[in-house]
Amino acid sequence: MEFGGFNHRAIAGFLLLRANEVVPTSKLIQALWGYDTPATSRKMVHNGVSALRRIIDRHARPDGSVRLTTAPPGYRLTVADGHLDLWHFRRQVELGRAEIAEGQRESGTDKLRSALALWRGPALADLAENGIAWPELKAVTGLRMSVFEDYAQELLRRGQHQEILGELEEMAAAEPTEERLCGLLMVALYRVGRQHDALAAYRRTRAALLDDFGLDPGRELRALELAVLNQDPALNPESRPYWQHTARRPVGVGRCEHRLRGVAGRGGTMLHSRRRP
């Protein structure tokens, strides 16, 4: 389905990100132009929505599963459950994470893999390339990242570091400030005998955090660097975990050995919290 020019695609993208919600016209104007709005911005949004409605009417199913309506103070794009890849993605993630939490790790991991397979590149890539950085778009991108990290962590838990290493390297190169991702990559690199590359990955993330936010890595990642330097046995896949449950962030510092048994062992968690400036 072709949506025409940039404004039409941006309107469609923003309404899809907030599907089934009433989006005020003022919010659409801000999404398209920020605070430097042209005098005719409201009319341009109206024309764009009208054009989008005609496209939807030509292609929509007769059951009304997708429809664009005027709903004061703006518009609502109604999309029935099951008609968006994003809906399927979130559903698979919800089911997969629930199964992992209940101990059904294999089937839960399979659902996470199925959810990630729905992605065919970045969300709304053409808009992002033109400078669009909506919070709603960042939230979807962030969700994809956290799901990938969960999936990678489960493979490392199984000792499948070879299988996930390439994807970890690719994702870490694209997101150098993600500490949990860096930690997962470091563990995978260490386990395939690339200790120096694991330390280099740490240095890249440390430099990126300093350059972008003026921050040092968190305690978990610093502890992991020390463990790699010391060739800590807790990093080995056969090591028993110190923590027997998954926690979002360990409480307290403790000894490096104990902390690393939680982040690198089969039953622990790997930098589950994601730091923000």
C-alpha cells in the first residue's frame, strides 16, 4: 500500500504507532513539524488524513477491521487485533516472557525468536532516515532491543554462544551505549576464546557512554570486565548460577565472583537493567 509523500507517510506512521487511540490534531502537527509549524499546518494535516482515508477505503476489508475516523479533538485509526505485525510481536513477547518466567524456557525462547522474526528492518525506517525521532517510535525500537537481549540471554544460558555471537556483534555495533547488550556480547566472545575482543567491546561501550552522556559504565558491566580480565570461572557456561531466579537488577555489590555467577551463569540474569542518563 503506497501512502504518497513524506507527510502522508508520517501521518500514517504516527497513527499506526498509536492505533486505536484518539490522536489530537495538535499532536499530529507537532509530530510532523515540531514547534516550528507552518501557518497552514492544520489544513495540511486535514488534507493528509483525507488522502490516507481514501487509500484505506480502497484497500480495507469489508469487515471494517481497519478504518480511519474523525474523533474530536483529532483522528483515530482503528485496527482490529491481529491485523498489525506490531500486535503479533507484542503478543508473542508477552507469551514468551510468561513461559520463561514459569520455567518453560525452551518454548518461551521459541516465541521470542518468532516475535523477532516479524521484524524486516527498523520500524518506519524511511521516516527515521529523515530525522523522525518520536518517543513512540523509540519505545517500539527499545522493546525490540529488550526482547533481543532476553532471547540472547536464554541462548547463553543454554551454552549456545556460537549461535548468537554474530547477531550480538551486529546489534552491539548499532547500539554501542547499551550496557546489557555489551555484557551479553562480552560473555559470548569470552566463551569462544576471544578474551581480547570481549575487553575491546567493553572499551567501546565505555567510550560511547562517556562521549554521549558523560557517564561511566554501571557496576555490573565493570564487574564483568574484571571477571574477563581474571578469567573468572563464573563466566563458563557450565558454572552454576549464584542467583537461582531472574532479577531485573542485583541488589548490593557483593564480591565480583558472586555477582558474575548471576550475570553469566545459566540460571542468573545478564545486566537486565538498562541504564539511562
